Amino acid sequence: MTAHPALAWLDGTAAARRAAGLHRDPVVRTPGSTVVDLASNDYLGLTRHPEVLAGATAALRRWGAGSTGSRLVTGTTAEHELLERELADFVGADSGLVFSSGYAANLGAVAALGGRDALIVSDAGSHASLVDACRLSRSRIVVTPHNDVDAVAHALATRTEARALVLTDSVFSTDGDLAPLRELHRVCRAHGALLLVDEAHGVGVRGAGGRGLVHEMGLAGEPDVVVTATLSKSLASQGGVVLADGRVREHLVDTARTFIFDTGLAPAAVGAARGALKVLRAEPARAAAVLDQAAHLARVTGVEAPPSAVVSVILGDPHVAADAAARCRERGVHVGCFRPPSVPAGTSRLRLTARANLTDDERTLVDEVLTDILAGARA
């Protein structure tokens, strides 16, 4: 194929990615697959739960396939407002605002709460959505070393801006470690800053019955704490939410571009998330089961047990990691493979995600496959 001159540069960059072991192909799932899933973020195993499917189906029939417009035009249904109230009540927040994705929730919240008169201090391990949100905010950005509270305090103490916003994940998505939320909040309060915590990997796993790390640390409902979360992981659906003081919600409705100009979340996704939240309330032990499964995966792979659902097995070389992931899949176990830019160079890895409802037979297969393939990869 002869490349068009305007696209010729893509051939060189594609070749460079392949040589570096950084080419990616989407993994296509098929109905009825028997592959054991240790790659998705379906931490509570609710994607096919009858209550979740019933919630999605009921909302689909009641409201139709699409939300038909932005939230401020026709895209807000009674279902959206019920979900917002239910989520806020669950995590102990004053109010909630649902977005079309967790990515959109972070972009909207950070850009609307930032601005030219605000400093944003972001952890070096923050999710890509927070990184991109910083770029859109027009604020001055200080990126601090991972979980370095002293560096955050210094950035806040020496700022010249009138306002400040500190960003962190609660559970970091690649290593599965936790942010020092109490210490960060203490520093933020001392310097009059807002603390925004992305609970994408915390809700459903950490805290009493899965209420999240913010709730676990006793910070739920604090007016200077803003929580963002996704509905696509523990809540087995799609979408995102900002959980915060009512004044923050009002500000976002008026100013968050990903709320104002984006089509509202599809009703079926809203209904599914409500169904998942109902199951989690009724079966709070699912959250603890995720951590038990993660501890087991850590023992099998020879890594330290994580305080989350994420088990990170660092192999270093991207070619080695990609090959190990492919061989796992060939033998019936699907694991994540994280390579740059998702992780720093030299730390390519298998990223395993625990699922609350792994069966004994699935665990037996997982143990056998991971033990065998990791022995070869590490050699």
C-alpha cells in the first residue's frame, strides 16, 4: 500500500512502536467464552448479575436507547437524578452529578474548579484523565512525586494563586497502592485548598461495604473534598459521577463543559448502575471478597498482597510482558498487559484484577497457568 504523503509519517511511528514492543491490538471478546477474566475492572462480578441486567432493561424500555441530548436540554431523566441521590447517599456525600464517563467527570470537574487564578497540584501517578484535565484547566500545574505529602505542602505554601486544587487517585490503577488521603486532606485544609480524589478503583473495594477510601478515612461529606468515580468498574455499567458539596454540583452544572456539551449518559447504563448499587448494598461482603481474591493472586504470582483489586506483576521488558499475556490467553486466562505510556519505561507488567466471584475451578486454572508462564517469563 502506497501511503498518502500526508500520512507517510504514520508508517515510521508505527514501525518504531512495533520495534519497541508497544503496538497494541484490541482483544475481541466472543459470547460464551470460557476464558477466565483477570483483565477487566468488573471487580464485584456484577456485569451479568440479574439485578443489573433487569435495571438496564427496565430503563431501556422506559426511556429508550439514548438520552436524546445533553443533560441541560433533554438528556436528564428521573433515572439520572435517582442514581445521583443514591450514589451520594451511599458514599456519604452531599450531592452527585452523573457524566457520560469517568473520564468526562474528571475533565469537567478539574477544568471547572481550576482556572488561571488557581494552582493545581497533581500526583505523578494520577490517571491520564486527571493529567488531561490539568492541561485543559489553564491553571499553573505542579506535579509532585508519588504520594509525597511534603511536596504537596510545599507547593501549596509557596503558591501565589488565590486558589488551589490537589488531585490524586485513591487507589492507583497500575500499582494498586493507596493515597495518603488523611495527610493530604490535613495539608489541603491548612492551606485552604480543595482535595479532589478519583475513586475509580476505590468504590466497591475499599471502605465499609465498598463505600470507598474517602469514606474509610473518615473524609466523607467534608465540604473541601470532591470525589469523582466511574460507573464502569465495580458498578458494572458505564458513566462517571462527581460527588461533592451541593455548591460544587451547582458550579459544575453551570460551567463543566463535559456536562454542558456532552450527550447525557444512556438510560440503560443508568439503570444498570442503580441495579449494581442495589446489589452492593444488599451484599456488602463482595467488597471484602475482592481483597481476598487479590491476596490469593498475589501469593500465586509471588508479589506483595495489594490493598486493592489490582495485582501488578512487573516483568520489565514490554516484549516479555506482551508475550506472557498472550500465552496466558492461549491457555484460557485473560490478564492485562500494561506497557508505556501506561507505566514508566522498564516497568512493563501483567496487571491482574481480582474479581469477587472467581470460582474454585477458575482459581485452579489460574494458579496453574500463572505459575507456569511467569516462571518462563522471569527466566
